[in-house]
Amino acid sequence: MGCQIFISYRREGGEIMAAFLNERLKQKGYDVFYDVETLNNGVFGDNIFEEIESSNDVLVVLPQGGLDRCINNSEDWVRKEVVHAIEHQKNIIPVMMRNFVFPQNLPDDMKKLADYNGVSVNMEYFDAVFTKLTNQLLISKVDYDSDEERFDELRQRAKEGDPVAKNKLAFAYEHGQYGKYSFSPNLSVAFQLYNEAYFKTSYMPAAYNLADIYERCAKDLTLIPEYGVDIGELREAGEIKDMLLEKAYDYYAQAASCNLVPAYYRMGNLLEQKGAFKEALKNYQKAADAEYPPALNALGYIYHNGFGGVKVDINEAIKNYQKAIDKEYPAAIYNYAMLIRTDQEKEDEAVKLLRKVAYGENAIPLATYALGHIYENKPKPDLRNAVICYEQAFARGVREAGVALERCRNTVLLLKDHDNAGDRKEESTGEKENRI
């Protein structure tokens, strides 16, 4: 038994929405197939088709121009997934993003896609759209009692050698969760399964996950025994970290060799940490060419600030930030707002952008702090809102916000004392006048 819901998407323009749908559906208890990347190898293709066949619902995420490449290319993976879903009579739900329109010249094997009931979605009204999707359009139902049964079936598929199942099972063991079925995490089993999926079948998402483990172990050495990572005879912390980061880079490179776009971005991260900004830039550019929002933001930031011999290029920074903002990537919204905030003509735009990412469960603490700074330093300061922003930012770890918070509170107290002194003076003057 595979997934209940299969998410089909194109990286360029659709990845953020696909990831968001995946997260929200899993939180609600659905079993979802969402792969971080489309790989052009036969094993991957067979597994993709098996997942579609075993699913009840197929969500097709459609950004602006998302079907254009399907028209004249029968090998396009989005087209293959949609056609396979149509042929197997799946419940297909088009998820139409802003400015999407169905092309008039869709190929015959895809024309039926436009006839299915779908939803028009944007982040601003996502909750209402998600409710309609789950309550009215999905065939799949959440059966919390069956999650343990599905987990057992996943383990059986992994035991039989299915690399997709091994990778999915490893992820479940890392987090101690499969749908609503909870159990104790087992990081060493997860690490072993990722290794089997990669070394026995060259399943590249597993290589990416191995790289992620090595990178996290380098940042937190206490994870090494938990995952069972072999460090050989190394004992010095510095040498161990270097070895782990080198391993991470090698595995990311393996994943990138099959065009796993997030791997290019993570390679860029590692190179940037070493100060190799020009090499990092090359990898970020490869991921940005595929419209990967974190890479677009990273390019914007490097061009914005100029690092390691890379010249400041504000126009290039803005171009990349804007592309990431179009995909509603929070870090790019913050960085672009910080770039324009000193321009008086764009201050209102900067405030509007910061508000989008300053509040809520997934707020960017630095955006909350920056918004507080703007409130505090207005020609007519808004100290009440400044204090609220500084409190939230400080609670989320921005140390500078603590200093600013104390400063604002002291200012408020001084203003109150000043007002009270004025009131007392007026009362005193009034008494003298009465006596006269």
C-alpha cells in the first residue's frame, strides 16, 4: 500500500506551494507522497508511477505557465505524472496558483485535466482553500487507527528492497512519527536505511538525506553516536567536523549530479561557510536557474552585501530577491525590506513587507526587531508597537531587542513622568489662582 495523496508539481514556481500542502496535509493525518525533486532515471520513474497507482487523490500544483513545457515534450515529468493519473482514473485536483490559466493547445492526453474540479489558491486565503480541499474535494479520509498498519506495510516494502520505502521509513524513524502513529525515534536505524537506499539502488534523495545528517553531525557532535556515524580513529573535534563536512559535500555533490536542485543550494551553503563565496555563487546560480527560492535569496544576499571578492550589485540583488518574493519566500521578503528601508520613498513598502514576516508562529525574529526599530524611530514614535515588537523579538532570541526594549520602556516612563509633572504644575497653578 502506498500513499493516499500524490502531489505533482514543477520545481519552477510550484515547489513552495507543494511543500506547504505536503506539510499541512501530513499535519492533518494524511499519508502524502511528496518528493523533493524529479530525477531522470528509470528506477525513480517506476516508483513514481507505482505511487500514483496506489494513491486515491493526485494534487497537481499549477503555477503561472506551469503546463507550458508539457505541450511539446512528451518526456516532461509533470506531463507523465498527469497522464498516468488520468489513465488510472485517479481523483485529480488542479491546485491553481496566481495568474495560472490552462493553455489552449494542451496535448490530447492531458486535455481532460482542465475538466477536473480544482481550487484557486494563494497564501493569503490558504486556510479557506485548504478547508474546501479536505472537506469537499479529497476522496482520501484520515483514519488514525490505520496509520500503524500503513507503517507496518511501509516496513514490509522496505524489507523487500523498495528504495522509496526505505527512504520514507528512515525519515519516519528519524522523527518517531508516521501520520498520527507515534513511536520512539531510532536515528541509527534511520541512518542505516538511508545508506541502504543509496548504496544498493543509488536512490539520490537518500544521498541528500545522508548529506544532511553529516552536516548536522558536524554542527552537533553529540549526534554522531546517536546516528552511528563512523569517524574512524579521529578524536580531535576540529578534524571530526572537517571530515563530516567533507562527507556532506560529497553526498550533496552526488545528489546534484542527478540534478537534485536543493543539493546545489546546500553545496553553496557549505562553500559560503568556508569563505569560498565565488564558488558558492556558482552553485547558488545553478539552483536559482531552476527558480529554487532559497538559492534566489542567497544570490540576492551576496550581491546585496558583497562578500569574498564578489562585487556589490544592488540591481542583481533586487532581481533575485524579487523572484523569491514572487514565490512568497519569507527570508527574501525580509532581506529586500532591509535593503529598501532607508529609502524614504519606499519606507511604507518596507513596513508592509516586514509585517508579512514579523508575526505569527513562523515569524522571522529579525523582521520583528526591524519593525520595532522603525516604529521607535518614526518622526512621531509609536512606542507601544515598538515595545510589542521588541518583546516578541527578544523572546525569540534577538539579544539586541532586549537593549532596545529597555530603552523604549525607559522612554515611556520618562514621558509619563513628564506628563504627570505637567499635570501637577497645572493643579498647583489652579490652586494659586483660586486663592487669588
